[in-house]
Amino acid sequence: MNTFFTSEGLDIDMMQGMHPVSTKIEVKFGSLVGELLHISTGSFTSLQFFCSATDEVFLQKNKSVNIFQLVFNDKIYDYSLQQYNYTLTPSVGGITVLVEEHCNES
């Protein structure tokens, strides 16, 4: 809290009426639940999120996910995936998951 003191000792809260805005978007990818870091859609989807449940990342059911969800402001948005590769990057307190959709060129 930012407080301003006047010469008479009156406290004035300069942040009064201002509320922090939360832009956290939850990702549900198989049994993984994490926080969205980046998403790009178009011809191919690219998804990056942070997950603190590192043991869950290596479960077989999380290696072949066809649909993931984004949860924001009590709304759920479904996205489908075709063939994709994923990259796991350990970080402090969890793991960062990068999913990149690709297409086989014949």
C-alpha cells in the first residue's frame, strides 16, 4: 500500500479504488494444470505453460493429448491438437512445457 503523509499527519491512500488486475490463465492439458505463458494459433498451434506438478508431466496419458483447455474468468476455451512435439524445461518450482503442433510433409 502506498500511503502519503500530509503535513498535518492525515494519511491518504494513493492506491484507493485501484485493484490489481489478474491476467492468470489456467491451462488444462491432460491431467496437467498450469499457468499459461504463451499461446499462438493459426495454421499450427504453439502452447507454453508452467506446471508445478513435475511428476505428472511424465505420465503416459499426458503424452497423447488431443484437446487442451484454457480457463479464464470462469470461461473454458477448448483447443484441439493434431500431431505435435513437446519440450520440457525444468525451472525453479516446476517445469515449463512447450507444445508445438506440426504437419508431416509428404
